[in-house]
Amino acid sequence: MKKAEDRSQEWFVLVYKLPSEPTRYRASVWRKLRTAGAVYLQSGVAALPADPQTERLMRGVVQEIQEYDGTAHLVRGERVGDDAPLVEAFNAARDDEYREVLDRCRDFHAELEKEREVGKFTFAELEENEEDRAKLETWLEKIRARDRFGAPLAQEAEEAIRDCRDDLYSFAESVYEAADHGSADPLPLEYKSEGLADG
């Protein structure tokens, strides 16, 4: 007998069809599957790695589709042949999301640099940029939660978030100096550079 750790990856595959109208039904189902990290194999066919959390999600989506007068077939099992193509599809989908984070991080640095150039060292700007940084971190955490196979750009995205923290820390120091608090004035804990907790 195979040991549990030697078994092939099991998958949920959802095959569904919804009425063309109203379009909000399709959008609702698509949004739930996308949030969970599902990959579409083709229109109306979505796949996710099988686990208890995924099963609850998929069963809920099936029920929703049926309530919308659609049809849904949920299948669980191993892929015939190598899992690599599906894993690569999942990693590619996550890397697309990590690239968006990287782009936003570049925008974040550019915004701080622009404010440095014009000497806009105010607490209002600091608070606004802290909110932007927090949103970036929350976004990354959501992507990591659905990154089941460790997509290649995961580490680069995490490092980019840490760089945003460092840049904001430096900007915060300038804000305090501009307010004549001096270097001895402690910065709030949220501006200190820390690594992301391991997931």
C-alpha cells in the first residue's frame, strides 16, 4: 500500500453552467472561485487542490449555482498522468498576482520619492502611505493563502513588501525630523521593519 505522503495530489474539478442573465450570477461564482485560487481549465471548468477547506468552498459554490438555476458537477480524484501541468497552471496564476504586487510596490517607492523631492514631510502623508503599505501587505497575505505550491515569485514579492516597510520607516524619520521631534523621538511600532510571518 502507498503511504499517505506518497499518494498523488487529489483535485476538485467543478464543471458548471449558468444562465446568461443576469450576469451578476456568473460574476459571483467567478469571484468566489478566484478568491480561493481556482484555475480555469476552460470556460465553466475550474480546478482546486482537494482538502477539507476546498471541499466546503466547492460545495457552497455548487449550491449557489443550483440556486441560480444553473447546473454543476463536482468531481474529486487524482489526475491521470503527471500533476505538473496543473501545478504549473496554479503557479502561473499566482505569479501573475505577485507581479501585480511588485508593480504596486514600485509605485509605492515612486510616491515616497516624489514626496521627498517636494519636501512633503507631513503626518497626513505618513498616515496615507502607511494605509497603502498595510493594503499591500494584506493583499500579499491573501495571495500567499492561495499559493498552494510555492510560486516562483513568492519570495521576491515578500522581499518587495519588506523594502516598502524600510522605505516607509525612512520616510517616517524624515517626517519626525521635519516636525522638530528629533532623532530621539521613538517611531511607532508599525513603522519598524519586520519580516513577514512564515505562513
